[in-house]
Amino acid sequence: MLEHLELFFKSIFIDNMVFAVFLGMCSYLAVSKKVSTAVGLGAAVIFVLAVTVPLNWLLDQYLLKEGALVWLGPEYADYNLSFLSFIMFIATIATMVQLVEIVVEKFSPSLYNSLGIFLPLIAVNCAILGGSLFMQAREIPTLGLALNYGISSGIGWFLAILAIAAIREKIRYSNVPAPLRGLGITFIITGLMGIGFQSFGGMLTGDNEPPEGEQPTTAEQTKEKELIKKEIEEDDKAVSYNEVVKE
Amino acid sequence: MALLSKKDANLILDPLADNNPITIQVLGICSALAITAELKASLVMAVSVIFVMGVGNVVISLLRNVIPSKIRIIAQLIVVATLVIVVDQVLKAFAYELSKTLSVFVGLIITNCIIMGRFEAFALGNGVWRSFLDGIGNALGYGVILVIIGFFRELLGSGTLFGIPVLGDPIAKTGLYSIGYENNGFMIIPPAALIVVGIIIWVQRSRNRALIEEA
């Protein structure tokens, strides 16, 4: 239960799809002019992530991973098809999006009317593929956690697009320098919001280290860690240097 | 350029400046930002995208009369995914450390909107040679921005370029550091990339007022 809760808050606030790893930026920038459309797209993203991440988890677990084919018989134990994951994941996503569109259209026309136009857009939204790829890279252990990861990172994305849409509706009344209007100021606001979200970073890492495999994998974060390590080394060096001087 | 007619040359030159995929068309932001903390990673990403775009546009252009329009998205995704798998395997074989740094962002080239956008808008309706030029041009336009962001972020954030210190040694306090300069750790964190792009857009649009958005 605790790990579910931890993953939930982590995916929404700390590893936020938009602010920490920049996934789904294209539609984030293109569809955030009005709050109502932003809500529609955000809901569609949550929905599709909740479907595709667990599905791709199953694919990864029983088809792609090293030794995943062992259920076919012991002679398949050495197979490692993980190089196929890109093509499998994207094919699953594209098909699922189509399928979801058909099903929703059939059974809930009102939901279709509000989500429908966004669904095709979503097949090529990097947040969706990114969700599956991060799920694989972080080696999420169970199906339940994969579902949790899909939903919570979707919610994180939803929050981000909702916030920027609200800000963009207001910023129309502000006097932004002409060359920055539109895209430019949106980038800078997103950057500032991202800095705000960075402050969630310490929230869950208070006393216990994150378990193996859940370590942040983005370039930035590794870099940050290296930087910290370097600083520590520098401090050590400075200390030893001081000692040498004293001697 | 004697090799190319003027029209063809524009296919390459336009996306470099006034029709840049990132700053004007707003495509392909996702991967542009996350991997630009270092110049080297940006450069590798740019080269990968140039390869995928060039080859992908040619393939789609060759297939344009065969693909039924209803399933074209899936067909395009399969072509890109195959090319990206090639890139990923090559990176893993020859630059393993770097492929670890890029992590999932190599895979995310698949959903890079520039690629799908150019397939849809250009390769499906144009000949092979022109599609190739268009692909290369747009990927170069993308690469240029990536390299600019990477240059500033690495220079200001770590004081290095390609991992080589250029501003002096921060520990021994040589070069710029001797007069009190400090590395700006702010440039390393992810949101700084967004602000750098915002500033690039600002500069570009101040120089070319025709690009300014209404409202």
C-alpha cells in the first residue's frame, strides 16, 4: 500500500511528465490555449496511459524481457527480444488508441464527443510512449504498480496542462513584449513552473533511499548526481588540502 | 549551390531559420529539452534525428502510392520505429555510456512530432529527392537549436564544452574562476532548457518581426 502511495505522489509531483522529463510537450503547447480543451486532452491522456502502460507491462514481462519467453518452455529461456520494445510498444499504443476510440464511440457518445477529437492526436503524444518506456526503464515490479504509474503520470500531465491553460487565458491581458508573445512566454512560464515543481524533489526522499531500479534515469538527474558527487569530492579535496597546508 | 536548384536549396535552408521546426512550427520539443544539458548528447541526438528523418522521408516517399491513407499513421510509425531501433542498437554498440545518458529519449524519437509532421505534410506528397532534402533540412533545423541549447547549458552550467573545461578550473580557481566566476547550477536542471528556448525564440523574433504572433 505504501509503495503505491509513494509511486502515486512521485509520478505526479516529482517525476512530473511535463516539468521533469518534458514528455508530451508538443500537444502541451499546442492545445493549451483554452482550459476546456486542455481538460479534454488531459482526461484522454490519463485514460490512454491507464490502458497502455499495464498492457505494455504485460508485453514486456511475458514477451520482450530477457528470459520472458520461458513460459513457452525451458529452451526459450535465453531469448531476449527487448530490442523490439519500441516497435511493440508503439504498435500497441496505436492499436489501443484506435480500439478505445471505437469502443467509446459505440458505448458512450457523450464521452466520445468530449474526448473523441483528441484520441487520434494521442497516438503520437510522447507522454504515452514515454510512460511505457519509463515503466520499462524503471523496472516497475507488478501489474498493479504499472497501472498506478500509468494513471498517476497521466494525472501529473493533466495538472500541468490545466495549469498552463489557465495561465495562458489570463496572460492575454498582460503586456508581454511583442517578440515573446505566444510561444516564447509559454516556454518561460513553463520553465518557472518547472522550477516550482523541483521543490517537490525532497518530499519523498526524506529518510529512506528510493529502492533500486526506481532511480531517476534522465540525463539531467544523472548529471545532477554527478555534480553533487563532484562537489563532495571537491570538498574532500579541499579538506585534505587544508590538512596538508596545516602540516 | 550549383548542385541544387534554388527551390531545392530552400527546402534545406528554410527550416534552419524562418521556418524552424522548434521555434516556429513548435514540433519536436519533447526530446529537444531533456537531453541538452551536455553538448555531446545534444549533438548525438541531432545526428540520430537527421539520420531517421532523412531515411524515413525517403522510405515514406517511396511508399506514398502504396500506403492506404486509412492506415498511414501506423505505417509511418512502423517505419520510424524500425529506424529508431537501428539507431538505438548502433548507439548501444558504439557509445554505450552515451546511450545510458540518453536513456528513453532515443526511443522517444519515434514520437518526435517533427518526424510524423514532415511525413504527413511533405513526404506523402512529394518525390524522393525533394523529400530527402526536406527531411535533412528539418532535422538540421532541429539539430541547430539542440546544439545551441546544449552549448549554453553546458558552458554556463558546468563551464565545459564536450566535457573539456574551457572557462578554467573551478577547483584550482584558474581562468574566469580566478575573478570570482561561479558555475550556474541552475542551467543543469531541466526547467532551464525551457527558459533557454524561450530566450532563443525571443531573440529570433526580435530580429525578424514578421514572425511575431498576434494576440
